[in-house]
Amino acid sequence: MYKYLFFLVIQFAVLGNVIGQVFDVRTLLNNGPTDKRINFVYMGDGYTANQQGLFLTNAQSAMDAQFNFTPYKEYKNFFNVFAIKVISNEEGVDHPGTATDVTEPVFPVGTADTYFDSTFDYYNIHRLLVPSNTTAIYDVLAANAAFYDQANIIVNTPYYGGSGGSYATASTNSQSSLIMIHEIGHSFVSLADEYWAGSAYAAEKANMTQESDPTLVKWKNWIGDEEIDTYPYGSSSPQSDWFRPHQSCIMRQLNGQFCAVCREATIDKIYNLVSPIDSYSPAENNVLLDGDDLYFSVDLILPDPNTLTFNWLLDGVSINTSDTSISLTSAELGNEAHTLSVVIEDTTTLSRTYTFANGYVFSVDWNINNILASGENTIQKFNYKIYPNPTGNNLTFSYNALSITEDYIVVITDMQGKEVYLTSFRPQDGMHNTSIDITNLSSGFYIFSIKASNYTKEFKFFKE
């Protein structure tokens, strides 16, 4: 979904100084519109123009590894992934050989002219591999993928290293995919290391706390299951003052998986960014009943396996729990005003302490009013239908009306809400048929809408 860039990019944009270089952007995973999905972006550093094929291979491998880990595997449909082919002048990475945590040089000292100025030995830590030119990073994102939610950088060096922060970074070491998954845990979900990284990094996080009481700790609903407990980081202070939920989570060691607490935090993050309700019809939330049946539907982004439930409620009373669409008749609705709701809930067992009060719950509400009982004299009874459905290259719009003193608008949109047909007309007395040419529309579902100031009605049809 659309995100605003960090304040640095916004500030430069206001000053008119962001003229980021445009690179080739490849789509690695497309599950829907960028404003309705979480958008991961991979960029390379230290890849020359002749090495962009290698970068795409490395980005694909990193993406494949991520979506082989729970819960990314189950929620893959909620993501898009893109790769920006950033070109460096030289291959490799800087290694100043100045780290104080090892006996340098661990591997040959050297420099490379790369786009993001990636370097080992950051903060005197040898394995801390950081793209140091943050301005260049944000400029490239602004120019090529301003819709991004999470940026990840792959540095073209075979030596072990990586870092988290605003963006996740990893080398092309044999363990690079696991390093990237670990760093994404930091950058995307704000997870803590479950090994002791130092007092500067100790903080209350989803998977790190100073609370040792198992009845009060934030992951109390998991205590005793899946090896979750309150494990101290060490045997003496300050390590002994902090606790982690698991002993072998990937946030501690690369040969692990995400523990239950980290999985839960990841799902919280996913639902903080997107809704499983991809679209709904009618798109207008105020609907008038004119004597015809009313059709309502929702299109959902499904986890795999699907753990979503749905419940249709009319005036708070459940009327359907098995379908993603329903029809309501005039006989059911009578002359009264009504509220129709559809409630979607994710009942995944991968989470026990939800971010929201009643779980992962999402809903759509429609207000239904009877056009004949509303007292409005400016709108007379208007009936219409469209056929055939499914249809080929022509859709017939048939209506029967008394004289109406305002124009009506006919709109056809695709399931992402993009307008593909628009016209207006003044209804005349009697029955009228109009053929609409939809030859140029691709195969798929569409929404046919007719709108006036006090009237909205929609119908889904399928173009073969």
C-alpha cells in the first residue's frame, strides 16, 4: 500500500533536490495493486552493469527463502516484491580493515566504487555490513519505487555480513538468505536480537523484555507451548535483566525458524499495513432499495491455508456465514432502513495475543434505505438490468423509468476500482435498451454502476 517516504526524502523533494536516477525495475511477485499489498523492494550494491542478471538471481533466491518461512509462507498473497537493478561502477564492497572485534584483516582490505557505498567494519564491528550512503538509497526509492513498504539491499560480496535498521542488508555469502530473513525481522517487524548484542540494543520489543513473571510477560499466552518461556540473555547483569521467549529462534541463530512470538508479531505487522478485504461491492456505502434485488460481495486476500471466516449481518443478526456474496430481496427488507455488515476475521492459530481487541477483525457496512419510503419526490421508481452475464463483447443495459429530472451516470470499473467506461444519460419514460461495446476489456470480473444524487446501484458481471 502507498507509503510516504522518510522525512529526509520529503524534505529534499520540497526543496526540489531529489533527482534520483531511474533504473530498470523488475517485478518478482505480483499479487495485486501496490496500494493494497505490502511491497518489498530489493536493490543491489556492488553489481556492475554486466552483473544485473546475477543480482536478479540473488534477489529471487532471497525472496524464495523468505516465503519458505512461516508466517511469510502463509501470508505470501499479501505481498508484492520488486527488484531495482541499481548499477555500481565497480564490483564488491569496501573493507577498511578497522574493526576492533576481530583481528583484521579477516579478508583483504580494499575499496570499491559502489552506488550505496556499502562497507564492512561499521562501528568497528567487522560483520556489520552497512550501505552508508543513505541519501542515495532514498533517492533511488523515490525515483523508482515510492510505493515501497520495506527496502532490502543485497551487497555483492561473498563474505559474511549484514545489518538491520530502516532497510535490511545482507551479503551474498552462502548464508545470505538466512541473514536477510533475520535482518528483515529487525527492519520490517522491529524484532530484537535474541542473542545479547549489547546494552545499546536492549529495549522492550515484541520478543525482548525485562518482565520475568510468566503471568505478566507480553507473550504469556504462549508460555509452556512451542518451547516458549522467559529465558534470560545471560547469567549476570545486564544480560540477566533481559529475557527472550525462545532458545533457538532465527532472531538468535540462523539455523532456526521464527519462534511463535516472532511469528505472531509478524502477522500483527502485516495486518497493521493491509486489510484482507481487497475490494467490495457496492463500493458506495449508502444504497437505495428500488424494488429490485440488491447484490453485495467482498473479494478477499486469502492466507494459505485459508484461515479467514466471514459473517453477514443484517441489523446485527447473522444471515450468512458461508458465502462471499449475498442477495437481498425487497420482501426481506420491506420499507424499513437497514444496516448490512460483513465481518471478516482471521482465526489463525499462529497468533494468540492480537493487536486488535477482538482479534484480526475487518468489516464493511452498508446503509440501505427504501427509495419508495424515503419521501423523496425528486427520484421516481427506476428499474434496470444488464445482460447477458457472463457476456462477450457487448453488454445490454435495459431500463424502465418514469420521467426523472436529473442525469444518471453509468460507470464500469475493474475489481481494483479502475474506471474503464463512463457515460451519462437522462432517463426517459418507458423501456429502453442500450448496447455497450466492451470489446476492449480483458477477460475478468467488472462492476457495472449506475449513480445519481440519491441513487446508487451496482452489479458484478463477467467478461469472457
